[in-house]
Amino acid sequence: MEIKKYVYLFKEGKASMKNLLGGKGANLAEMTTLGIPVPQGFIVTTEACNKYYEDGRKISPEIINQIHEKLAQLEEITGKKFGDLNKPLLVSVRSGARVSMPGMMDTILNLGLNDAAVEAMASLTNNPRFAYDSYRRFIQMFSDVVMGIEKRLFEAKIDEMKEEKGVHFDTELTADDLKELVVRFKALYKKEKGEDFPQDPKDQLIESITAVFRSWDNPRAIVYRRLNDIPGDWGTAVNVQEMVFGNKGETSGTGVAFSRDPSTGENAIYGEYLMNAQGEDVVAGIRTPQPIAKLQEQNPEIYKQFEDIVNTLEKHYRDMQDMEFTIEEGTLYFLQTRNGKRTAQSALKIAVDLVEEGMLTKEEALLKVDPKQLDSLLHPTFDPAEMKKVEVVAKGLPASPGAACGKIAFSAEEAKERAANGETVVLVRLETSPEDIEGMIAARGILTVRGGMTSHAAVVARGMGTCCVAGCGELKVSEANKTLEVAGKTLTANDWISIDGSTGNIYAQAIKTVSPEISGYFATFMGWADETRKLKVRTNADTPRDTVQAVEFGAEGIGLCRTEHMFFAEDRIAAVREMIVAKTVEQRRKALDKLLPMQRGDFASMYEALEGRPATIRFLDPPLHEFLPQAEEDIIALAKEMDITYEELKATCEELHEFNPMMGHRGCRLAVSYPEIAEMQTRAVIEAAIEVRNNKGYDVVPEIMIPLVGEIKELKYVKDIVVETAKTVMSEKGVEIPFKVGTMIEIPRAALTADTIAKEAEFFSFGTNDLTQMTFGFSRDDAAKFLKDYYEKKIYEQDPFAKIDQTGVGELMKIAVEKGRSERADIKLGICGEHGGDPSSVEFCHALGLDYVSCSPFRVPIARLAAAQAQIKNPR
Ligand code: PEP
Ligand code: MG
């Protein structure tokens, strides 16, 4: 039997093996092949990770053997040996999934040190301080990351030592101090774990690799995967790499660099470094690093070599690279490269520039931008009108663009809770770390006191498209007391703060934000997307204002106008309630008469805003619980308006109470009971269309959509009323206009009988919100409460209300498409559930052969790009 290979030396891999070796590992392998100076190492594969889980969270002896084998080969390559007293091999251990995942395990550095190797290292380098510092860092990282002993316990020991010695900075501790610190750290480890700190480097290594595998399933990683559509069965690889040291003195250093500016996209190397420092110092933002240009002054020779490698890597990968490098006593090494995370602005500029530079085709460029990222482009900036009277109280680094305003939350937990309670918050922290991810998602903006442009907060915020200001050292933040002192003011959790991620400006006040305008690179790029895609993109809009916004974002029509939403306004809701609680046809007609002009007016404005683009108007579908009056004063007012007693109205409301309103008297069921509602709506639609045709000359062809149909006869019943009324209105006006009547497919029975339904329906629009609700039997309103248990237990990885369940709901859609077309070959097919703006769902709709997707205005650009990408990946 052939033995499966679970471990690869860097020189045995290549970039195309990303699925097996993880992104980081595959790129380390590729760089090795390209002849770039990379400290050598090996990669334990993602398959080994999956096997670890299959084997009940154990690394099998077979894999351990292979690790030991590759370790022996690495020892040969480096001429060093694990635990050796003359030439000890030290390695770093890092996780590396197919795509980089901030929620996962931190790096472990200096693995291989023990009581003997540290002595060897001290005399070898002639630098005992460096040796003991490395050892204490290793004990600290291993204990925290691998063994789960709290970091702060170690930090307290450092503080204790500094106090004893009367010094302020870690750097002021001597070799002997650090040696003593190692003793204390080991004692702490023993106290916490009940055993000695492991001295055998091979044990340290296997424990660390196990910890990486384990971290694939930690709660943060699961949340991150759900947000980023990363399947749980990808697994993570582990990279074991020889250490090089950037903290060996003033000829050593370490840094991170991007081949282009990740914020603006400008074609110039962008980066930060620190001399005499280890990688974590730069990333953690504990010391503030220098801009890369300084390196050119400091050491032009190294800079030249560095610049050449950066250019080679960018050309090779044909994309902006994010790299880590270390200089060890004057020798340059690259520790990692990957396609860099970037702001949406810079993603577009880079994509367009790379096409202009001849590096990419338009299609390749279109695939380089994550559609979801466009979201941040459409996000707010501060209202210029307000900016005249505001005062900048501090300035930090503009880490991720956009503007945010909210009350201050001093911890991720707090941000999450308060946001869940409907508050808008800005997360203010000394620095962020991966466990803050949920709070960062919940916050409108992120502000940190420490850290550079490449700190955790900055990188993660850019990835999420959330506004972020980092490294604002002027702020004095006490996370314990929940206070922020700035410019002589003390702010608390009750105070507002506004931050500008594009300038770094901080304001100790609330500032209104406004929606942005789209132009330049965005227009060019989206133009390419539009040329490419086959799927049309419409919008879900219920007001003239939303319609205008959506058209600006490129919507090609309205795919869903929820007419009940047109009555949410304070002054309109009363008329809808009156209609709902009416006991007689007369009462109902009276209410409908009030609604008619409002509807007609709105339809006319929307037709105008669409300038001839199509519009699907869905007839009333008000789940009763959203519309019945509940507050005492509303009931009193309505009773008065209807000229009935309070008691009478109260009794009617009680009668109308439903246990399952989502499955109750809504959708076309309402029109079946009260046909006069469909009459009024038809009248409003047709009259508005005639008016706009006459006044503006647009060829308005109304598409009337009947919701919640499950049976052909109910569709036929309502359709007959629509057609009858339309005829009456047209003869009253003396004009004939074309119109269509179609239905939503949102009840499984409709999907299953779609051929029959298509006899009456001229179009279908998939209402995947209800279709998901009814296929799963999950209440749309209640599922969120228990779905989190499903994610935790890995029963579901994704929210089926956000991303189409292709296996179940998708199968029903497929059946409906086939059956619908079998009856009516040219039937128009679309989707208007929330899924219409979700990229993976858009891809699915493209594959199904739908004509269009429809989504909320702000997701229109996302859907346009997703549709183009779907066409490139799977041409139709
Ligand atoms: C749907 O069910 O998918 C839909 C678009 O309709 P609503 O969300 O209004 O029920
Ligand atoms: Mg619905």
C-alpha cells in the first residue's frame, strides 16, 4: 500500500499545492523554488489536520514519524540539530490555512530552546541576554498558545521583576534578570500545569502542531469561517520553519511590507520595520515601527536586495504581495508572502492598474476583488456640512477608510452586547487581538492606542471593510476604569466619539455620516463587470428614495417592491391598520380609499426614478404581528378614527391574533379573503403607469407579483381580479397598456407544482426568505436564537437565511426552474430573497440560469461583481 505523504519540505512543494499545504506553506515552497532567501522548513498538510479530527483529535504515530523524518532532513539542510549544545536548531510554528485566517492560532517562536540549548545559544552568540530573552519569550508563547495558561500571569511576572529592579522597560532588564525570569516562568508553568516545562524539543514540536490543529476549531475560527464562507473541512496546515533573528543587535531587524499601498493602492512599496526586534514586536504594535523608506537610508544595499525581491514576487504572483522579512546580522530573509489584504479602494485601483500595466486580463482582474469588499466603498463619510464646526482632538493612523460615529465600548464583549441591544458603538482598545473579532464585527469603527498600519486591528478592519484608526498614542485609555482621556476631557462609555479611518482624525463628539459617491476606478471596474455578466441585477426597493439610490448603484430595475413597507411611516400606518381590522367591506373600502392615493403617488415616483427600467410590484403581504396595533394609545386613536369603541377594536385585534403569523393570514391569502385589497392595488399600479407614460413618456410595463402562492387556483383567483380591475381602469382612462402578472415561488408546494403555476404566471421570483423558512421549518424570526447552537455543534456552518442552502432549498429552485420552463419556455425568472445580494448565492442563481437577482440597494454593486465572477468561472 502506498504511504500517504503528510509532511513536505519547502523544496518539495509549489504554489499550486495551496489546498494541501495551506496558503502560507505553498508560498514558502514557491519562494524556495524561486531562489528567494527563505529560512527552510517543512509543512504538515491540511490532510493531516483532517486526519487529526477523524482520529478523535489525535495525531497518529504515522504522522508523527513523518514529522520526525522531515525534521531530520531539515537538520541536515541547516546543519543544526534539535537540542544540540553546539548548533541548536530553533524553529517557529505557525498555522496556515488555504486562506489566511486571523481567528486562528498565534505563532510560536524559538521552539527548540530548553535549559541546555539556551546555554549553548548564550555562548554561541556571545549574547546571554539575547539567549535568555528568547527562552523566556518561548516559554511565555508556548504556555499561552499551546497550554492555555493566561498571558497576563507571565506579564505580571515581568512587571514584578521590573519593579524589583527599578526599571521601566523590558529592554532595561539584564541577562541575569532574564535568567531569573526564566526560572520564575518555569515555576509558574509547573504551578499551572502540575508538571515541568517540556525539555525535549520533539515533544514541544508535537504539542505545538497539535495546538495548531486544535485551533482550527476554536470559537473565533468558527465565527471567522462563517463570516467568510470558509468550509470547515478545509483544515489548516502547519508550517515549521527555521528561526532567524531580527533581535540580534543593531545589524538585525524585522518588518512587514506590501508591494503597493494597501490603503490607497498607490504603486509604491509600503512597509514598516524595526531594528533589533522580533516579528511579534512589529505585528503586536508594542513599539512603533519605522517607515520602509528609512531602510533605504540606513542600509541601501539591503534595501536594493529587498526591493528586487518584492518586485520579483509581485510579478510572479501578478498581484500585490504582503511580505514578512527579517534581517539577521546583515543577511536578508523573507519569511512569508501572500496576496495582500487591502481596502476596497485600493483593491479597485490595483485591479485596474494591473490590467493597464499588462499584468492581468480584465477577467483576471475581476476575479481579484472580493465582491463583499465593495460594501465598504458604499459606506459613510462624515457629512461635509457638519465638518465646519467640529474639532479634531487627536490623530492616529488612517488604518481602514470610512467614517464611524458611536458611543465608546471599551471591550469587545461590551461592543458585542451593546450593538446587539441596538446601540451604535465604536470599539476603543489599547490594541486588539484575535479574540476581539466578534466585538470588531459589531462595532461601527475601531480605534486603538497602539499598533501600526499592519497591526492586528488595522489588518482585520481593512479585511472587514470597517473603519479603523490605529496607533493613536495621544489617547490615554484605561480599559479597567472604562475611561478615555484626550485633550483635557475624560470620556466614558456614555460619550460619543467619531473617527475617520481615511485621515486618522478623532473627534470627541457625534458627527453625522453620509453615503459616498461612486466614481473613477470603481466605474471602470464595474463597467468591466457589466460587460461580462449575463445575470441582470435589480433591487429591492420600497420607496422612491431607495430606488434613486439603487439606480445610482447600477440597479437595472426593481425586482421587489414590498408594498406593505410603503406604509411604515407614522402617518400611513393607521390606514393600513384600519384596513386590517375592518370587519365589513364598507369599513375596508374606506381604509383602502385612503391608501389608494398614497400608493399611486409612490408608484409614479418610483416609475419616474426608474426611467423606463422594469419594476415588479408585489401585492400586500403583511404578516399580521407586524401591523396590528399594540400600544394602548394606537388602539384608542384607531377606534376613534373608525368610529367604533375601544372595546370593539380591542376584541377584533384579539380575534386576529395568530400563533404563527409567518404562516398565517398573509400574502395572497389576504386577497382571497378580501379581494378589494387586490382591486385597490391594481388600480394604483395601472393608474400610476398610465400617468408616467403620459407625463414622462417612459414605456412602463407593470409587473404585478402575487405573494405566497402555493396552489394554482389561489393564483388564478387573484389574477382574475387583477386582470378585471386593470381592464376597468384602462377603459376609464381610455388607454391600453401592457402589464404582466406573475408570482413568487416561496412555498415549497409552489416549487413542486411550478409547471401548473406557470400556466397562469408570466414570471417567477424566488422568495428565498420564505422558501428557506418553510423548507427548513425554521421561523425567520426565531431561528437566529438557536442557530448559534447549530454552528457551535457544526451541524450547520452557514446561516441558511444569508446563503442559499443549495442542497435543499436550491433543489426546490432547480425543480421550479425546470418545471416552469417546461410549461412556458420564455418565463422570466428571478430571485428577490435576501440571498440575491450574497455572492455565493448569486453564483448559484447564475448556474441555475435565472434572468436576474434582486437585492437591497447597497448590495447591488456586490451582486454585479458576483454575477460577473460567476460568468467567468462558469460561462453560460
Ligand atoms: C421572500 O420571502 O424571500 C421575500 C422576498 O418576501 P418577504 O421577505 O417579504 O417575505
Ligand atoms: Mg416572502
